[in-house]
Amino acid sequence: MLFEDLSLSKSIQKAVFEEGYLNPTPIQEKSIPIVLAGRDLIGCAQTGTGKTAAFAIPIIHQLHRIVGSSKKAKQIRALIVTPTRELAVQIGQSFDTYSKYTNLTQLTIFGGVSQNPQVDALKNGVDVLVATPGRLLDLHKQGFLDLNHLHTLVLDEADQMLDMGFINDVKKIVKLTPKNRQTLLFSATMPLAIRELAEMFLQDPEKVEVSPVSSTAENVEQRVYFVDKTEKRNLLYRLIKEENLSNVLVFSRTKHGADNVVKALRKKNIPAEAIHGDKSQNARQRVLDAFKNKEVGVLVATDIAARGIDIEQLPYVINFDLPNIPETYVHRIGRTGRAGNGGIAISFCGKDEEPYWKDIKKLIKVDVKIITDHPYPWHSGSPEAGEKPKNSNRSGGAHKSRKSSASKQNKKRWY
């Protein structure tokens, strides 16, 4: 299927074509007609498959027809609620890109920065509002937001909003919107809590699931090192140095842990930066830009801060700490191998994290390669009873042979 087969306006088709996009991804091909028909929707697909465009493009089409060339004061007709500042910025940029040949305007609001520019923009009027829950409710309480004219509400990364404790905020936001709104819920995983949320807020929704809920991308090579907890920093340094890794996203469970990893790498003259919730929005954006521009080779992030990181050709993800929630592992390694590109996901599993790893394997149902020949194991032999080690070589050749494929772009990203 081509985008021109989706009955989109010429203005949107032109913007899409200029981005180099010809064919919709599966989530887009199935979701866009449903959204255009005005139905509520639950969309579930792996990260990096184009969920943002799956709702942004049809919303722009609908609003362009409603607003047209009207000179009347603009009103908020589409609201996208998302858990993190970085993700909000990314979604706002997507709306700007796809709507550039329309007269629609969008505003992105989030906390951690002065509200004054956001308030001024709201007073001038906007068609699309992208927001994090806290700042949205704060500005509404102050009387700067009117959602009475809302046409479409999108709850993006809904599973993460629940994990971050936003469920009560989401309920408050939904109550502020008209009952006859269209509601779209998108998520990379679909746990029971999300299904219950959908039953509360959506009316007879269509369901679109283009890949297994808990699956990991086939083009991401997964490896695990069973390593002594106290030697993780040494193993990280050894891998980066011996394999000459760059553009590496490292996940830490805590903010303090992320800062400590950065300090340890810097002591060994490896440029590294941390990104987490204790840093200001401007500082986080500077670090992210430096990483994208390859000025910093290693970015160490917590899960919340990393949720909005969207880098088209990110070759390596390393789980310095394993997540205690198996679905989080899927999100983490989904930062690489996006839109058909290759990627390598490496996990460090300490003895205390073995239960986490068992839960992850039970969820993903993938035979992950075990790297046994390294200097820092927490005991001899295979850590998983009854399993034969998948790899006993630590030679750089195997890693390096994957490096070029990990960074090779096979098709244009849709996000």
C-alpha cells in the first residue's frame, strides 16, 4: 500500500512525500483508516514502528478539514497526553512536520521550564496541544486551558504513564474533555491495567495489534553477560574500549547509579553524559543533542528520561542494570533496531538480578546469546540451569562484524 491510497489530503501527502515516505508501516496502514472513520482505537506495536505517525497524520487530516482556512480564533481540538518531556517534544515536532502545508498550529507544554511562553501561546490559540500530565492540569487549574471543543484525545505510551503513577492525572484529564470525543490509546505493551483503562475511557474501540505485545524486534541481536555486580563498570569499560563502541545508550535503574557510571567512564577518558529526572529540561536537551550529534559517545539514562529518545540509527543498547519489570526490557532494547535497522542489545545480569532475567526470558520467549568467556563472571558454568552457553568467544571480530549492519539504514524511519 502507498500513502496516496489512504485518501489523505494533498497537503499532508506532500509533506509526507518530502520526508521520503512512500509506504505506511503496518500500524499506520491499519490505524489511519480507523481514526479517519472517527472510531476509538487501541493501538499496540513495538517501539520504532511508527505509532506517532499512525495518530498524527489522520488527526491532521481531520482538523485540516474542520478548520480549513478559517480566520476564527483557534481552539484546542486535539490533545495528546504523553509521560515525558522528551517524548512530548518529539511528538510536537512530528505534528509540525506533517502539518507544514496546512494552517494548523501545535503547542507542546511540559514542566521544568517557565510557563509564561506556554501561556502566551495558549492565549494566541492552538489547534493541537501535546502535553505532559502535570503541566496540563496545572495550567487548566489556572484557567489557561479550555478543552470544551476537543475533537480527539490521544493517550500515548499509556503503559508507561501507569508505571509512572499518572493514572489519577489521566482520569482527571479525561473528565475535562467532552464525552463525545474520539479517544485513541497507543502503547508498546498491553498489560491488564491498560485494558482496564481502555474499558473506562474508550467507547467500543477497534483494536490494532501488528506484532506480539511483548515481542522484541528480530533485527536486534540480544546478548547477556552474567557478571559480578561489583565488576559491571569494568565490564562496561572493557566492552566499549575493546570493541570500539560508540553511540551507546546505557540504562541504569537509578539516577544516582547513572551519575556514578558516568563518573567511572570519564575517569577512563571515555566521554559520557547522564540524563535523568533530576536534571533540568534544558540540560537534558543539551545532553541529548550532544549524543545525537556524536559529540558524546555514551549516554547513561534512567528509564523515564530515556522514554522519548528517538535516534534513527542507534546501534547499541546496554542494560547496565536489569529492569525489575519485564516489559521495560522490551522498551529499552526497542531504542535500537528501529524501522528495520540492525542493532545490538547487551545486558549485564548480576547474581541478585537473576530472578529479573528469568522473568524477562519468560516474557520475550527468545533464546538470548550468553557470553561466558569474560573476566568477571559471578560463578563458573552456565548461570541458567540446564542451558548450554551460547557463546564462548569474546573476540572482537564477532562484534565488529555486526557493527556495520547495526548502523546500516534499511528503510526510512516512521516515527
